[in-house]
Amino acid sequence: PLMRPFLLWIVYFDLLLLALPLGDAQGTGNVAGDVQAGTAHIEQTVHSHDQANVSHGDADGFQHHGQHDHTGAGSTGGADGGQRSGDHNEDHLAQGQVHTGTGGQEHSGNALIDGGAVHVDGGAQRQHEGGNIVISAATPKGVYYAGQSLAQMLPAAFFNNGADKKSVSWNVAEKPFSILDYPRFAWRAFMLDEARHFFGEEEVKRLIDQMGFLKMNVLHWHLSDDAGWRIQIKKYPKLTSVGGKRRDTEIETWGSGKYEGRPHEGFYTQEQVRRIVRYAADRNITIVPEIDIPGHSAAAIVSYPELKLSARPLAEVPVSFNDGAAFDPTSERTYQFLGDIMTELASLFPGGIIHIGGDEVRYKKYWEGVPHIEAFMKKKGIKTFPDLQIMFTNRISGMLAERGRRMMGWNEILGSDVHNDGGRGAALGKLDASAIIHFWYGSDKIAAKAIREGRQVVNSTSHMTYINKGYDKLPLSKSYSFEPVFAGLNPEQQKNVIGLGCQVWTEWIADVEKLHRHVFPRIAAYAETGWTRKEDKNFQDFRRRLTGYEKILDALGIRHGEKE
């Protein structure tokens, strides 16, 4: 299945590899292109052996790969000549585990590409004749990543269904070369918010295609919020028949008082979800669903008013993004309801991790002053609202563990009242140690403390990774400059920064063209950051290589960058 995306290229490779000139390659990035005489780059920039950013770089290419070794005819490649020095991470996302390791040994995600080089393997010397490209990998994942690197080197015409491919020449390199490549981080994620605006199966697959092309390996899929519930739960059909619709939508900005003037709705059936999960898996991408609880939950709460899931419910799915509701953490009905939902989610998403949100609970608005909540806290000796949230979160974590899943959540789940929202102080209790922390807001010291406690952290610092922001606030250069590893950590602690995510929140993004312009080409910058060593990054070189990717986006009909 991992080779399905390559079926398109095989016909063309048969035509092109008959007399393919090979040449020097120098790898330093994840966005690549044609390898031209003496300046070929095969570059990949993504965080993980299970997924990686795409690219072979050249004068016109776009992705920067990790490491190449090419010294001309007679050079050795692979473990003996093409290895990248320094630490690297290998990711295993199955069953919710994210393992990292260091060293120079070849791992399952590594890809070795030889072009006409002498390759020493296990004491046997093999001569690859000129005109051939040989891909070696321990697993199909490595083959997939190497294939993406080659695909990135193709002329843009190969991505245009209407182009005459036979008329296009493809010069890979002038001399033999060898590339051994692997990612820096295990978690290289893109987040799509479909709770605010729904885009549908074909658009999700189109985004997955580009993630795979860029060797990203985690699709963080935000499927519920105050403004909408987007996934079928068979035990609770009103989650989609009621919660999947809203009568209108606020436009322009928060509290504008202006509305679109029409309903918005949409959801994914479980069969659609299974198709999308399989589609992503074929491209080495794990899907991590997010069901945001206990806050940002109005759509779910409104769907079942008879269950009394909130102490302060709303009458309808909010039409303003300022409005919301939170689950009642003191009610057993809440846990029964959420447990049933988690059971169905676990059956749909085999990746092992479920994101529970946990951000912006708004304690003053939803919990403070509610008599039975205040009485519960007094009886249990719970002093702060962050501690009440930790109690809730730990119970959800235990429920997920019973279903063979690991919990992930935004950094508010640690118990810091980062929004100064009447929490009555920071939490005194401790969050379940198995939880993955998704850092987005507040002081870096929050993340650093969690890391020193041995917790795994994904860095999605909002002002650096929220690509729903305009290019005036988050230009491409700023996206590329993002460094996921927090300052002040020793080498052992740095291993607990398992990667990064870039996010697109869609309150004010209602159509596909606008979505694409926000995502592309900035997603390539995060892909390269996830794959490439910090010391190998160079924005000017990235910008030069990005030209090739932008041509491919044009050929695919994907709009990118600011509207002219």
C-alpha cells in the first residue's frame, strides 16, 4: 500500500531511467528539485522516521534533506559513506508510544539512495551502473520517503494531468551520488480545524497528499468545538444531526456583530473516517483526532440537553465564536457520555493517541459559582479550578488507557491558569504522567518544567506556528525560524521534545482557496524544521529551493501565499 502513490511515476521512470545522467549531490534541506550538475541537493525536512518532509534539493528544488555523500565515481555510500553525523530521532507512533533514540545507525525510516555509486554492504561491493537509481531501505517506510525525495525532483509538468510528460527532460545529476537521510524529530504534524468550518473528504485527502510529499507524519484532526461536531458517533446520533449544524456564522472577527447569513453544516461518517485513516496510513501518516473537552464543548452539550451535561448550557450551537460551554466535571453522566464516545473513537483511529484539547475552560464563566460544583470541590478538598480540571483529565486519561489509547492535550491540562481565568491559583495535583503535552500558550517555563519532570512535549508555540495568522504577523521567514527545542534544556531533556506541529484554525477561513493560501507554502517551512538539523537550516537556501515546490503547487491547482 505504501507504494500506491508511486504508481503514477513508474510509467515515467521507465522512460527516464534508460540513460539518466548522474552527478554530485549535496544535501541540506527538505525541499528539493532537479539535481543539476555539481549542485544537486537531496533534502528532507520532517520530524520522524514514520513520516518525513519531502525533498531533494537543487538550484530549483524545494526540500532540504538531512545528509548526502557524493564524491563522484567510486565513492562509497550508505552506512560506510553517506551517513549523517549527530543525533537523530526515530518515531514509533503505534499504540500511542513515541519512542526516540540517538545515534548514527540506520533505522526503519532511513532511506539510502544510490545513483551510480559503489556501495559496500555487509562486505559485498556492488557497482550500480550509470543510469540507474537504487533505493535501499529496511522497511517500506524508508522506500516511501526516498520515493518522495525523487518525486520532489521531478519537473512540475509531471504533476499536471494535462501536460505532455514525454516532452519533458529530467536531468537528475551529472555524477554518481549517495544519500542517507532521516528526520530530526519523531513528531512532524499539521493540524486542521474542521469544527469551525467543514471542508470534506476530498480536501482532507488533498492536504494529506501534500503532507506525505513533505514527509510529515501526523495529521492532528480537530473534529469538535463549540461551533460544531464533525464525526459520527453511532450511540449518540444527535451529535451530528444537531451538533453538526449551526444556523449562522459570525464573520470578520470576534464580536463583530456581523454574520454570514446562512447555515453551516457537515460531518464525517465512520466509513469516511476509516477511508481517510487508511489513505493517510498509505502515506506514512498517523491521524490523531481531537475531541475538545471539558471546554469548547457546546455543540456536544446542546445535542443532548436531557443528559444535563453542563451546569450552564446553551440553547443552540453557537453562531458566534465567542460563545461556548463546558462539561460538568462533577457529573457521572459526563463520564458515561465521554466514555462511550472514546470507545468509538478508539475503534476508528488505530494510531494509539487521542487528543482531548483541554484548553480555555473559562472557569469563571462555566464553573465558578455553580452551587453543586462548589460543594463538590469543598467535599473533595479541591482548592482550585485547575485542580478540578486535572481530576477530570486524569479520569479521562484512565478511560483512554482502558481502551488502549494514550491521552494528549494542550498545555492547560498541566494545571496552570495561563489565561488568568479565575482558577484560584495553579493546581496542586499532578497530571497523569503518561499524557503528552501539546504546548501552545504561556511561558516556555511551563513546557520546560514538564520536560524536566520527564513528560513528552510537542511544541506548537502559537505566535510561531498558527498559520491561520496573516503573512504580516507570521511571514514565511518567521515560520522557518521556529526552533522546537526550548532553551535551557540539557541534551537528555531535549529528547522529550518529540516534535512540532503547525496549526490552521478556521474561524475566519471558510473556503478552500483561503485555506490553501494560509497553509501553503508555510507548511513546507515546518516540514523542513521537523526533518532537518538546526545547524543545516538556511532560509535563503530554503527560499531558493521553495520555488520548485511552488511550481508543483501551481501544477496541482493549489493556491499559495498572499493574494496579489
